[in-house]
Amino acid sequence: MSIRTAQSALCLDDFEEMSRRHLPRPIFGYIAGATERNASLEDSARAYSEWRFRPRVLRDVSHRSPRATIFGREWSMPFGIAPMGMAALIAYRGDIAIAKAAKAADIPYVLSGSSLIRMEEVIAANPDAWFQAYLPGNSDRVAALVDRVAAAGFGTLLLTVDTAVLPNRENNVRNGFSTPLKPSLRLFMDGALHPSWSIGSFLRTIQQHGMPHFENSFAERGAPIMAKNVERDFTARDHLNWEHLALIRRRWPGRLVVKGVMHPDDARRAEAEGADGIVVSNHGGRQLDGTAGTLRVLPEIAAASGNMTVMLDGGIRRGTDILKGLALGAHFVFVGRPMLHAAAVAGEAGVSHAIGLLKGELNRNMALLGVNSLDEVTPDCLMRVAGV
């Protein structure tokens, strides 16, 4: 699709329908779907509608600023781009496109451990990028991956901890998606029906960079994105425990964030093990279906988090959603799927437009709420509405 098409989007939700038209069904389904009944995915979005604002009026808001500081670094806005796997399958050089858009906007970008471009290339494009890791199944591989991330120059490491086993992603099976992708007539036909993606993204990547591989799951190269008889290595994650986090804390010199915290006791334990921050996250509804929406558990977790930086993802689509997350205890939030849809539509330009839309909403929302700084966004700004 074109930059002009992306610029016709008036809000983040608009990118999803554009992406649906552009991408083959298996690829779009991978982005948009979750697990089983999608209950967690839907609850994360629904939770925001259960809170209403109580604006203050006749306040001079002409000096308002959405700037936010976490880990001693000031950012232009209180949101970043969440880690999302296989971005380079969705858009040409997707990880680098998203990283560049985030750098230009001065917001954090987190590279996924399931990405298809080497982390060393991505951080060269955005030296402020963070890295998100899935823990390999044994301590030696954990240590080797951590050492590689440090050598690449990342200063912040997120450990995703809610993936003990593979979930039941029925939507992937129904749509013909797998990792690696299995060559089939159905997959070929889906690609043929979406030539702009097939030619402009997939075949262009093959021609210029060869078959994409999972480059950052381990210290060494992983499986290719398309293969008939190759499987990705997800083994032995079910025995991972807090001792592995302690091992990483001893070995990792930078900021350490635990992603996937949904219970206050786990927040307390993360701080005790030396984590600098947590992300309240249900993995975009992609793991245990029926897990609560993240906004619902945020206040209790924030209260239990001590001196850690508390971040939030899940269901954020509007500037008002960001403000609700901040009011209920988050210091920062992350946006995922909409940015991947925007990248699918128009690469870096699409992501930049999506960021701009959210920035514009946030600026107007702060004025209408009657606040000049994010420190003024407190629980007093909200009221709970029952039965919505």
C-alpha cells in the first residue's frame, strides 16, 4: 500500500482494516488473533471503557507537555512500541522500519526476540532500542544470549516470563499460519491474492537478503521463516523459574525489566530479585485465555511494586487509554498491534503516522482533561462506571 493510504487513517483502529486488505489471511490472522476464544484480548480493550474522566475546567493548559521520564531518560511521550515478533514478515525490513520511526519520534522501541533481522542491525538503526528476550531452556543458552545482547549495545533487557508452554492458538491453525510457515498450495494462493505484499515485502526480502531466519531467539541463528520439515525450538521453558532471573540479574549489566507480570506477589518477587521495572502484560491475549485485562490488575500491582518502574501494555488504542493507564499507576505504556498494522500498510511512514495520531490525541486529551503535565494525571481524574 502507499503512504497516501496510510495518511488517510484518522486513528489507530483504521490501520487494522487497511492491513487486512493488504496482507495474506495467515499473516493478518497472526497479528490480529490471540488464543482460544480471544477472551483476554477482548477484556484488555473492554477494561478501558469501564473508566470515565472527571475533567477540570478553567485551567491554563497552554503549557502542557506529554514528556515522560523513565530509567533516567526523558522521552517525548509516555508511550513506546511494544516488542512484536516477525515484523519483517509483515513489512519489508519491518523491525528496522519501526525502529527508525520510533527514533525519529523520540519514543522507546523494543525489539522482539522473535524478530527476523539481527539485533546488531536493528540497534545500529536505533541506538536507544531495547531488547525483549524469551528465555532459552537451559542456563548456558540463557547466558550466551544475554552476553550477545550486551555486546550488541542494548542498555535495557526485557524478559518475557509468561511463555512456559505454547498456547492453543486455534486462529493460527484455521488461517494456515505456522512458524516456520509450511509451503502449501493454500499459502501460495493467499500470497497470489495479495501481490503488493508478496512482491513488495516477501519476494523483495528474499531477493535482497535471502530467506529470513529467527535471528535473535538464541545467541546463534534460529530456524528459517519458511521450511517444510524444520521446527522452532521452544523446548524446556516449562522448568524456568526465579533462579533463572537471578542468574540474568548477576550477568546483565544494564536495566532489567520483567514482562508478563499479572499478580502483585510476582511484582514483589521481581523487585526482590533486582528487576528495575515490570511490564503489566497478558502477552496481548496470546497466552492463557481468560487472563484478566491488564488495566484491571494494574492498580494492585502498581501498589506492590516498590521503587520499580511500572509499565503497561494491552488494548491501548487511544490517547485517552494512555491517560487512564497513567492515572491508575503506570509510569509508561506500550502499544503493539496497531504499529504492526501501520508498518504493513506503509512501512516506516505508516508507523510515523500512527505515532503522530496518538501524539495528537494525547495533546488534545490533556488539554480537555485540564492538566499540564503527566504528574497531574492521578486516580482523582477518573471514576469507575459499573455495568458498561
